[in-house]
Amino acid sequence: MIVAVDVGNTRVKAAVFEENTSVEFFVFDTKEIQNQLQKILKKYPEVTHLVVSSVGNVTQDVFLALENEIVVHFVSHKSAFPFVNTYATPMTLGIDRMVLAAGATLSFPGQNRLVIDAGTCVTYDCVDADDRYLGGAISPGIRLRYEALHNYTAKLPLLSLEPPLDFVGNSTASAIHSGVVNGLVYEIDGFIEEFKAKYSNFIIILTGGDALFLAMRLKNTIFANSNFLLESLNQTFQYSIHND
């Protein structure tokens, strides 16, 4: 058994895996990492490895403190990945994006893949049918869009996510909700259309905290799985065992 841990910009997601089968998922704040992991290890004493992917501001010492109880493995740019990285600046490519690309490569062999991760940021990552990572795009996620409208204007309020009632907002609040939500939906659909025009035999994977909210609003057919990064992290670790 392993515990896969994804440290994001705003929260931590974790999951217990028995080989390729997920047993239980967890979500908690970065300040609770050690306490929550101790609880997980106590609940699942069969766990032998802790596999960590991090883009957040959490030091490795937080996890290394558990080395007396479990083997700690950090996924890094030096880890084995099942694709050829053609990114112009490979060492700047986020580990989370590399893990998602690895999961797409292993889960959907022989296809062109577009992975969309809708979290704090929205990332787009392309892996072709020849298992070459091509690159992608990064844009603000839903929360950042709401915050930007409030922080960089004098009078617009800070709102929380709400589904827009109509395309045309008839108040400041409804106009913001329409602009944030519909704007991101149109963006994602636009990226998908561009990808579809260039590639055949493709799969579109949507993941991240806002995946399910967005999935029902997109016009394109997608594979939506909010836990795809954790599943990909487990797959990346299993791959590295045999290829490092």
C-alpha cells in the first residue's frame, strides 16, 4: 500500500492505494499535513511508501519527519516518466503537470491526450500519440478570476463561486458570475476545439477541484475525474519502480 500526496497551492489532497486501486481519498489544509498523515498511517498500517508531488510552499522536512515510519519518495524532474519531454524549458515544468502527463500516457496509450487541470490555475497539457509531451497553457482559475476583479478594481465586490443564472447579468454580481464562469467555460471549449482540429484519435481529460462544476457546462465530450492527479501520482510511482 502507498499514500499518494499532492500538495497544491491552496490545499493538500491524499489517497491510499492498493496497487492501482484507490482505497480512500482525503483533503486537508497544508498546516495539517503531519497530523493528517499520522492519522492515515494509523488507520492503514499496511502502508509502506509515501509518494509526494508538491507545487506548494511546504518544505520536504514536513514529510521527512515520517521517515522512521515509512519510506518517503518525492517525485521530481529526475524521476522516470513514460513520455519524452519536449518542453523548451523542461526544468521549469511543474511536477503536477508532469504527473498528469504521465497518468494520461499510461491510462490512454496510443492516443493524443489533452489534460485540463482546473484548480487555482487552469493548466492545459498535451501529450501526443507517440508519447511526446508537447507543452500547453496556463491561465487563472475560477477563484483567481474572482479575486482579480476585486483586487484590481476600486468598486467590484469579492464574490464566491455561483452558477450564473443567465448569460446576460442584470446586476454587478450576476455580471461577474457570468463573466467568470462563462468566460472560463468558453476558454476551455476553445482550447478543446483547437486540439480537436489538429489531432485525431484523442482523449480530453478534465480534472482538479473545479472539474465537476465545469464538466456539466462544457459543450465538448470529456473524461472528467477530479482525482486524476492522485491516480496519476500512483501510476507514476509504480512506473518509476520498474524504470528508475
